[in-house]
Amino acid sequence: MRLILLGPPGAGKGTQARRLVAKHGIVQLSTGEMLRAAAAAGTPVGKRAKEIMDRGDLVPDDIMVEIIADRIAQPDCVNGFILDGFPRTVAQADALHKMLGTIGGSLEHAVSLSVPNDELLKRLSGRRTCRDCGAMYHIIFDPPTNEGLCNKCNGELYQRDDDHEDIISSRLEVYESQTSPLLNYYRNHRQLVEVDGIGGRDDVLARILAKVGISKP
Ligand code: ADP
Ligand code: ADP
Ligand code: ZN
């Protein structure tokens, strides 16, 4: 199965992608995580991306398309994947369409998680991320058992540089102007599945599974 998770920052794409991976063994491809790993490793692409991410802007399409093309050519993606954070522009969606065409595959669904802006602000300002495994927490909605430490790997939880209020509002604007046109794009391709992203994580996961036709384990 090949899926895209669409939605504004804070909609729960990463949270739900990780659950799908854990429960259904689908490979998760998170471009945000890939860029943060490259930034932490200090690679040239990582350094350039970090500056752009910290402003809340999008990394140029050519860089993103190359990263994803390399990644989906890996053997673990043969049976499918779930894209979390890509595509984010119509140009990226077109590039993905071409890439899948060359490997003879297609996309099953583009799942859009909708969450209103006031809730997104609360989610993003309280988000904490594990430095070691990338797991997401929330200081109020999903606190870790031990403050500041990841439940899964005991890694340090930190607040992303782009999860501060002034940058969050720019990211929401960037989503509106550059990414939200993808909803119509996938609607026109008859691949769009719209899911209400409000409510408990398990409820949201159940809605996604029902709409994409994966049965519960
Ligand atoms: P995205 O990848 O779309 O930016 P995340 O999955 O990182 O979003 O979630 C953003 C924040 O909201 C995180 O702190 C996460 O713990 C929290 N969160 C995710 N899903 C829910 C939910 N259904 N209800 C409340 N908070 C949630
Ligand atoms: P979010 O929580 O906003 O969904 P991500 O972790 O997916 O965050 O992305 C963080 C940042 O990484 C974005 O604000 C952007 O700067 C960059 N980024 C990630 N994916 C892409 C992409 N497909 N195209 C351009 N920039 C991207
Ligand atoms: Zn961890």
C-alpha cells in the first residue's frame, strides 16, 4: 500500500504514521525527520535545510524530490510506504506521480487530516520530540511517563526550533498557500480521503484505517 498523509503542521501526521508503521509494518518516510537528521549530522544539505526550516519556509522542491526519489528506490519500499510530509507543493506531487510511473506503481490514497488552527497552535506549542528516535509527545495531551524523557528509548525530549509561536504562524500560512492546493489536486485524481483529525489518537487511527480499507490487526 502506498499512502500519503496530508495536513497542516500539528495535524497528527507523524503520530498516525508511526502508529500505522507499528501496527501494520508499512515503511514511514518522513521528510521532516530526514531533514532534521541531516541537520543534526551537519551535512551540507542538512545545514542549508536547517536555516530554511527555522524560518518556517519550505526546502526547495529539487532537493526534496531528490531525497524522496533516492529513498523510495530502496528495497524496503518495494511493498509500499507511507509518506508523511511529502509532497508539500503541486510540483512535488507531480514529481512523485512521475517517479511512481517509472517504477510501475501508483498511490492508493492521499489521507488528509483536518484540524482547526486554534487546536494546531495548542498541539504545536506543546509538542516535544525525542532527539534519539523522533517519537512525538505533548506536554498536556500526551506527556511522557518521566518528564523530559522518551518512553520508548529514554532519549531526551526537546522542543523543535520551529515549534515556537512566531514560526508556527508562518508555517500555517505556508501550508495554506503552498500545500493546501494539494487537496484539490488529489480530489481531482480521486485519491483524496478526508479524515477528521480531532479526538483521541486511537479514534483518528480507526477512522484512517476504515477509510483506506485496512482491517484492524
Ligand atoms: P504533524 O506531524 O502533523 O506535525 P504530530 O504528529 O507531530 O503532527 O502531532 C503534533 C502534536 O500534537 C504532538 O505533540 C502530538 O503529541 C499531538 N497530537 C497528535 N495527535 C493528537 C490528537 N489526536 N489529540 C491531541 N494531540 C495530538
Ligand atoms: P510539520 O510538523 O510541520 O508537519 P515536518 O517535520 O513535516 O513538520 O517538517 C518540518 C519542516 O521541514 C517544514 O516546515 C519544512 O521546512 C521542511 N520540510 C519537510 N518536508 C518538506 C517538503 N516535502 N518540502 C519542503 N520542505 C519540507
Ligand atoms: Zn525516543
